[in-house]
Amino acid sequence: MAETILPVQGKKNILITSALPYVNNVPHLGNIIGSVLSADVFARYCKTRGLPTLFVCGTDEYGTATETKAIEEGCTPQELCDKYHALHAEVYKWFSIDFDIFGRTPTHQQTDIAQDIFTKLYKNGYLEERTTVQPYCEKHSSFLADRFVEGECPLCGYVDARGDQCDKCGHLLDPLDLINPRCKLDGATPVRRETKHVFILLDKLQSAVQEWNHKSSTDGAWSSNGINITESWLKEGLKPRGITRDLKWGTKVPLPGYEEKVLYVWFDACIGYVSITANYTDEWEKWWRDPENVKLYQFMGKDNVPFHTVVFPASQIGTGDRWTMLNHLSTTEYLNYEHGKFSKSRNIGVFGNNAKDTGIPSDVWRYYLLSMRPETGDSEFEWKGFIDANNNELLKNFGNFVNRIVKFVNSKVYDNVIPDYTYTDDLKAHIAEVNTYLKQYIAELDAVKLKAALATSLHISYLGNKLLQENRLDNSLAASDPSKCAAVAGLAINHVHLLASIFRPYLPSTSDSILAQLQASLLIIPDEWQATSIAPGHTIGKAAYLFSQIKPEKENEWREKFGGAEAQKQRDEKAAKAAAKKADKERKKAQKDTKAKEAKAKEREQDGDANPAAQGKSVEAVEKDGAQALHDPKTAIEEVTQGAKQVTLQTS
């Protein structure tokens, strides 16, 4: 059993959380890059740097969505959660996501910690009981939680907004504010009915949250979209929000008279990070109650930002307890699929449980997703880009370098044994150049610039290829200048050893393959590379290909297999709407131009500047032509313009 990871006094201790995936669905590639994969890269980097690091995640299982899905699938909420927790765990395992714990929220630790936070907020005056009016479905005799109500967003007009939040504009909503609301379960129109709930007084906590936010977002260098979303909330002014619901599946409310109610999932979910850590170790408080010695990094898509930057911090502050609070927030925009949206119901896009059906190793998927990580704007998954990334970047650059040098040391020249080597000044210059980019790589990953650091890693691989090419490493060099050949080979093998470490956060299986070929252990990423970790006399293993070429024809095959026809239909519909809009705009412009020219012709006639009779065409005929042109915008401009030209010529 692995040793329990705990913070170490005097070291930089890193606590990492990935947004808890909800268990009512199968994660698609956008979900994966948005949180768990990004967090995994940073966790692996921190560990490869030798830092005490704990990576926590798990399934978010309570709430309305679970009850809804369970009803749809004809099972209990617990049965549904068991099914989807196992599915999520399998998907993340295939993608080599290396959680220290992948837990669940329905645990006694969750109940204890959530109820403790609730009780302290209540005692400190930050909770208030209110009688509210909530939607009630008379068809199946039940209060409707926010997500059970759907309708038109009152702010942006999106027709499929949920009662708790609009997926289009991102605003939190009250289900009673929806236009034309409907019950998600049976389509009935809900009615208003009174019920009692507990509200967290976020307005009373706003000044404390703002003060904390300013310091944390600055010191922790949050992602810009995270900063903007949070500042928007604070600028609008925090308002009291209900944190209990009329449901059965959830954490029980620790107040008399609330036996049939549970804590609302958006209050409860972030507490899951703490409770899952408590499931990992009884010494969880060493991670969560030591802000001086632990830095908390949180990864999520932008739609989860307010819960992590407003609601959870407000809850922590309101307890009056000592908490490890958010240091760095890393958020992503959306990953789209072939210029459309992922859709499970329409079979559009690649979902986590069928990525492996392509037969392409998970590291290739990881590489492409991370190279397309939507850090500052939405990005697109495209099959052509996926294939090109494998063939042109991984195979030709990284894979070619590693295979070439390992095969050379395998050859009769050295028979698998690293020769004695001494680095000359020109080779020391190579080490210096690599160190320049190694420092850049470290700075980028310290700042959680995952995409930039991946590009830097690839450049360091390119420097390895450059080393071999410039020194013409081959059998001829071994014969003509054996000492130089030995030095280049020794340096190149050490370069490969470094690549195994710097690519490990991104391509863990590839890193393992390199280490097996080198018969070496993982090198902790150093501040400065000395190129001496693989010493003379060391015996390496046999070369093996890291990557294989993907045939270009796979592009169309996979596009069709993963919803290509539907995605194309979406694109065609979008293009048709755009064309219709453009045609309508042109028609209106033509009508406007026609009326303007008619008015000008009348003006000239009145001023005596026009003489239609002289050109054999009456003013009435010109007017008639203009009127006809109104019904035929395509010819309007041409005909009226020609008529105007004739009038002008005749009177000149």
C-alpha cells in the first residue's frame, strides 16, 4: 500500500483538486481536458519536481440531477451513482489520470464536515430561515428542485435554461423567473407554493469575500476568465441564496423541522474536496487547516467558477475556522467538436468511454487535448489536427529522436553500453541551450501555463534532434572520431532521460516506455540540467517505437463513426441560417436603395433637371419601374440606376 501523502514542514506543499464530475453522464473530451486531465498534468509535474503533492477528486453524487436521472433509468439514486462512479473511474484510468484518491460524496465524512460548516454558519448569524414560494408540480405532487424546472431565460432568452442556471449566459437563476416554465419530469406547468428553507447571507459576507478575493487572485495569479467571472458576481452584489432543498437524496439539514430536506448541492459539493481528503487520511486537517504551509490549486471549467470563488470561500470565512483556501484557480473555456457541440443524445463527438475504440494510445489523446487546451478562448477538436499532431509532432520530432539514439547505442558500435564520454565546449553549449528552455518550462508550469510548457517540451525534444543532425552521429563518426561520437551519444542519451521527466506530466505511458528502454529510474526535474544522470558503463535496454503513424484516411472514418453526419448537418443548418440572414439583409438594402433613387428622380423632375419625354420615357414609367423593382430586389438597383443614368445624360 502506498505511503500516505502528508504536508512536510519547510517544503512547498501542493493540494490539488479537480472539479468533481457529476455522476449522471459520461464525460466527453471537453469535460476531461477542462478539469481532470489539466489537474493531472500539474499534479504529475509537482511530484516530478519532488514536491509533497496530494491530488484529490471524486464523483459529485447528491442533488436533483441524480434523482432526475434515476427516475429516467428506473433505478434508485444509489444504484445510479454506483453505476456512473465505476464508469467515470474506468474512463479516467484509461486516460492515465493519477488521482491520489478518487472518492465519492455520499460518505459519513461528508455528512459530518458539511453539517459542521452549516452549524457554525448558523451560530455565527450567516444563515437565515425564510418562507419562500417554490415551484410545485401538481401532476406528480412534489416540490420541484431548481433543476427540475426548465424554460426560457429571462435575461438572454435561451429557451432551454435550467431553473438554477442558464447554460448560455451563465447567470444563476430562480426557477420562478423562467418564462413558460415546465416540469422536467412530465412537462406540466408548475404552480407557486410556499415552503420553508435556509438561506446563506452572502451579502453579509461580501466585504470579507472581496478582500480575500483581491489578495488570492493577485498572489495566486488566477486565470483571467476566473477573475472576470468572480468580479462580475461581486460587482453585481452578493445576495442571500437558499442552501436547502425539498429532496431526499443529499446531506440532511441539521435543524429541527428540516427532516425532509437536504443541503443544496451547490453549497454541499465543494465540501466534497474536504470530505474525500478525510476519506483518504484521518489527518486531513493537515491539508485543509494549514494555509501557511499548503497551497491549494483548483482546476475546473468556467461554469464552475462562482461556486469555488464565492460560495465555498464565503462558507469557509463564515465558520470562523482556520482554512486552507484557494491559492490558484485554473479555468478553461469550452472545447468544441468539429465546429459543433458534443452531444450524447445526437451521438456527436468522442466520449471518454469510446476514445479507446480508435485503437490510439491514451498518450496521443492526452497530447492533442493538452495542445488544444482552451485556456483563453474556445478551441476545436478536429480529426485532421489530431492525426497531424501524432504524425508530425510526436512521431517525427519526439519519437524519431528517442528511437534514433537508443538504436545507435544498441548497435555494434556500443552494444547497449554507454561509452566513456567527456563533453567538449560545443556540447556544453548544447547543455546551456537546453537549460535555457528548461528554466522556461519550469516557469511556465509553476504558473500553470500547461499549453505553453507543452510547446517548450517539444522544443527541447527538437534540440535533441538538432544535436544528432549537427554532429552527424552515425557509424562514420564512430570510425573517424570515436571520442566525439562517444560524447555526442552520451549527451543524447542523457537528453532522452531528461525528456522522460519533462514529458511525464503530459505523456506518462511514453515516459515509462523511455525509462524501460534506458533501464533507468525517473529523474527529478532539476533547476539546472547537468547531463550526467546516465553515466558511462550503464547498460540500456532495446529500442522500441514510442508512436505509430496514423493513416490520413482515418480522418473520414472517425468523423463518420463519431457523429460526422450529424455534425455536418449542424454546420449546414448554421450555414443556411447565415445565408438566409445575409439574403434578407441584401433584400432590405436593395429596397432602401430603390426608394432613395426614386426620391432623387422625383426631385430632379421638380427642379426641372429631368426631361423624361426627351428620352422617350415618361416620369410615370420611371416610377412604375421603381415600384416593380421593389417586388424584385435582385434587379432593383440595376434598373433604377440605368434609368437615372439615361435621365442625366438626356438633360446634360
